[in-house]
Amino acid sequence: MQAGTEPAPTGGAGGYRKRSVKGWLIIGVVLALIAGGGVAWWLLASDGDDAAATTSPLKTAEVVLTDMEEVETLDGTLGFEEGDPIGSGMSGTLTWVTPAGTVVSEGAVLYRVEGKPVVLLRGNLPAWQPMGLEEVSLTIKPTGTITWLPETGTTLQQGDVVTRVNEVPVILLYGDLPAYRTLKYGSEGADVAQLEAALVALGYDPDGSVTVDEDFDYQTYLMVLDWQEAAGLDDDGRVDPADIVIVPGPVTVGTLTAAVGDTVQGTTRLGTARGDSGGSEGDDVAQLEASLERLGFDPGPIDGIYTTETQAAVLAWQEKIGADTDGVVDLGEIVFRPGDIRISENILSVGDTVAGGAAVLGASSDEVQVTVALPASEQDLLASDDRVTVVLPDGTEAGGTVTFVASVATRSAQSMEVTFEVIVALDDVSVAAGLDQAPVDVEVTTDSRTGVMAVPVTALLALAEGGYAVEVDDGGGQTHLVAVDPGLYADNLVEITASGLQPGDMVVVP
């Protein structure tokens, strides 16, 4: 018998038709009936007529023209990507920490150790060195009591007073040779030429009568007398090592180890300073310079070389954040991360003691992401840049893109299931506000059709001789069968291809 006509039932309990939600379930029923009776179930009540007469109203559904998608649903978890914890490069007592759940941006304070801030800056590389100008030792040689010292952060140039001992000034001059002897009329050597060059630069040879050479002659003597008088030194024409401090160029006072009132005798180290003749170099310096510029402090060229311009920016930045204004960025004072971070955990609390390297804060990316454990049996289901739909706990649907698919599988210690980690980025992270470690569904479209005819899955009838048909309502209680080829199943519909069917026709459903 060809699909398209069916004998009318004779009535009574023997005349019936059986429809299935899924075609293959119908096949099982049909085969069972054939095995038991030797004929197709729908032939049991046939009397050979072309149309079927029904004794009760038909329940029908329309043949539609639609777009269809076959979707597979995976379990996912919405949260934040956990990163490396933030350790301490300082030692002391923790006096403030950023609360967990806070998103920290560049320039913000992460925590404080005894009031000193640790600040987040942007960079891919960690800081591996103190960053500042070249360190210079401030060493003096007079004997007496220190009566004045400059403040930390003061920049000293040639001719400035470094300190006062018994109210007598010690003057800073530029040069490479240390002051190791008294220079006087008749002295010869490179240190004489160094002294002459310094005094000429300070303007004590207005007529240009001094020849800068290695001879301490009469013109040198007169120049020294003028300098001593202006500086407040004994004007005896002799330059003692106790009168001066020789450095390569301008310096900024850093750490002072001496104090006003200290007694000094012979060679004494006042502390350290940073010179502008050169400083730290490297990619971490470039990261620091770039961060300072973004924060509104001009470090000069972003070239990875710590210069006096960099130092000026650092000093202004340190003053703003309440750090020690020494012009040096020591290890532990900053933390470089590629972008903003979210504090996921307060590992230590205010009052705890921290030591170098101790983890203080747990940190994660501030970007929401969805993690999927993709079963190994479905490894080919997802690839980078694939589009997916994420269904949030409240039913909201959000678009997403696969950004990472692990190439190495992992095995769960509990279930022994082998999976590949997949990361999905949401198109609009605002839809996930307030959610963390939330279960979500990730829907993957595995197949799709555009503009196809479809009917409810329950309208499919399995034929005894093989294949499928639908029962078309002719009106007036009459129906006939039309053979169909099923295609995609989705959303309780099935795609069908049939020459004797068109959109708008009505088919019988249970």
C-alpha cells in the first residue's frame, strides 16, 4: 500500500492508530506489533476505503515554515578567573586591607603595612629591582657637631650646602675624584683641574682669566678666595677635604643615617642620595613610567630609563598616595598586574604580621567568565571563537564567545570523568552582576535549518513497510496519509520534506 491513502477503520475496539513522540519509539512499537500479529497495526482495521472516517473530533497542528536549531546543553559555572595571590614585599604589621569582592583599578592602594601603601600598577612583568636614580653616598670629613641637615627628597646641585658642622657649611661640588687632600697654591693634579672646572661653572671666573688645567696658580687662588667668601668658609685660599663633598652631578637626598646633634669626626656617612647621571633600567621601569603617565604624572620619555624626570613624577605620586617621598620605588611598594583585579579573598587581616613573600590577598580577574567541563567524548563540540548562549539562573539568556579550549584533558578525582576546560566570555558582563560561582547552562547550536517545513514530533507516524508519514486533515472528519522525510529535531518540532504537503496544512496529533 502506498503512503497517502489509508482504509477507514471498521469501528469497535480493533480500529486505532498509535503515534509516537520520537520516530524511533514508533518503530519499536510497530516492530513489536508486526512480530505479534504479522501485519502493520494500521492495517488491522482497514476495509480498503481511500479516506478515514473518525467518530471523534480531530486534534490537529499546522504545518509551519520556520527556522530550526539543534541545541546541546552543557553545564557551566559563572565566576571570575582566579589569579596568583598578592604577596607582601614588606615586613611589619598589616594596618589596612582592601575588602574581598572589591575591584581594584590602577593606582589604587591594595593594602598598607604600618601605614605604608602598596599600590596596584599595570604591567605584565613583576618588579624585580628597586627603581630610582643611581645611589650616591653622602660622606663628609669635618670634625664637630652636626647643626643642620637637608630634608629627605631635597635635590642638591653644585654649590649647595650638604650639611653644617659647627655652623660651618660643607659644599657640594661636581666631579669624579673624591676630595682626598688639601688643595692650595702650587698644587698640581687632576683634582686641581676638577676644582677649577667646578668654580668656573659656578661663575667665579667672570673675566675668563682662569685656565682650567692641573696647576693651582695665582688665578686659581683668587677664584678660591671669592668662592670661600661667598660660601661662608674661611677665606684662606686653601680647599680642605672637610670643606667639600664631590658627587658626579645633582643628587636627591634619600635616606639620612645621621641627625642634627650628632658628633662627627673624620670620615662620616650622612646617608645616601640619588644622582641624575643615570638610574635603573629595564622593562619594569618602562611599566612604571607608563603607569605614572596614565595616572597624570609626567615621567618624560617612556624608555625604561629612570631619569630625573622619572624621579620628579615618582616624588609627586608618592606625595599624593601618602608614601615616603624619597624618589625611589622599592620592591614591595607596587604590584604589577595586566589589568584591574578583583579581591577574591582576604588571606590576612588587619593586625596580622606580614613578612616578605607572604600572601596577603587572593586576586582574580575583574572579568566575568563561564567555565565548562567539556566531556572528552564531545571534544570536537567547541572551539575557540565559537558562539554560544549562556542561560543564567533566572532564565536570562546572554550571548558569549569561546575564548579558550584546553588541549590537555583532566580527570576528576571524584567522578573519574575526563574533561577539557572551556572558557566562555560574556558579550555583556553586566547581566551577571552579583553572581559568583553560579551554575548556568551553556547552549551550543550543533545544527540549524532556515525556512524549512516542520510539524510537531508527535505528528510523525512510522509505516510498516518503512519510512514515515503524517496524517493530513482533509476537513469534514476525513484524513489521508502523506509520506515525509524527517530531518532536524528541535524544540518538539521535526523538519519534514514532502511533495504532497505545504505550510498551512493541518496534521493530526495525539
